[in-house]
Amino acid sequence: MKSIIVYYSLEGNTEYTAKEIAAKLDADLLRLEPVKAYPTGKVSKFVWGGKSAMMAETPQLKPYQFDAAAYDCIIFGFPVWASNIVPPLRTFIRSENLKGKTFAAFACQTADGAGKAFAKLRTELGIDSLAAELILLDPKSKPNAANAQKITAFCDSPCFHK
Ligand SMILES: Cc1cc2nc3c(=O)[nH]c(=O)nc-3n(C[C@H](O)[C@H](O)[C@H](O)COP(=O)(O)O)c2cc1C
């Protein structure tokens, strides 16, 4: 099984998790970046990112390299925004032919909403269930000893070891 982690991260928590998982699974990494970056200011990030998430936008992405045929499994990583997936992920999913792939996902959040975001992701992918799911609470900005165990359990999922 060859996996790729396709992720977006505004402030590093998702990127931190993506790199931990990539190291354990020997997976490739693809960081999505919108042409027009989302702001990181204390208030502006919630205003602009929140609006973009709620409106289910599909922002244009910077060019990236991705060969779907090279992968059996695609792991999506994202910060929960307004209980939704991040817009750059939606752009990617709608732009690529991902038929026949196994899908897994992890989400970073401060408090709540990942369950709803996973449901939106399943709808976007047209599937009933994800092969593996992981939810972490701000793993980079609020380190917690339990996170390593959760990441290991996620990486031990049978879907990655067929
Ligand atoms: C626009 C926006 C909306 C957010 N909405 C939620 C939310 O609905 N629930 C939640 O628990 N955290 C929410 N957060 C917090 C992030 O999901 C959380 O801090 C995450 O770990 C950030 O990941 P990153 O560092 O990879 O960007 C939101 C953050 C932003 C910027």
C-alpha cells in the first residue's frame, strides 16, 4: 500500500500531524496552498476562513504535483473550520479523479466539529465511511502526551497495511 497525505494547514497543527503520520507510514506529503492565502490574524482568520468554509468555497490552488495512479490510499488532513473541511481540500477533491482509492482522514480542532467535518468530507468524496479517522486537539500548540498514542493507533489501521 502506498499512501499520500493531502493536507492544508494554516498554523502548523495539521502539518505537524501530517509529518508524524508520514514518517510512520512512509507516506508522501502534499501540502495544498491556495493562490490567495488565508490571513493568520487573530480575528481576520476566523472572519475570512470561517466565511470561506461556511460558503463551501473552492479557492484556486497553487500548482502541485500529484499522480493519482501512484497511490492506493489517500489520507486527508485538515483543521476543522466552522465544523467543516477546509476549502482547499474541496478544490483538490473536485479537481482530481480519485476513483477506486481508499480514503482515510485526520482533523485538528480546538474543541469540536470534526465529526460534522468528516461527514462533509464523506459527502464530498461520495462514500459512506472512511477507512480510518483521527481527531487531535491543537497537537502542535497544545502538546499532549496522549497524541503520540492516538497517531500510532491511526497508523496501525489495517487499511494502511494490506
Ligand atoms: C476559520 C477557522 C475556523 C475554525 N473553526 C473551528 C471549529 O469549528 N471547531 C474547532 O474546534 N476549532 C476550530 N478552529 C480551530 C482550528 O481547527 C484548530 O486550531 C486547528 O488545530 C488548527 O490547525 P492548523 O494549525 O493546521 O491550521 C477554527 C480555526 C479557524 C482559523
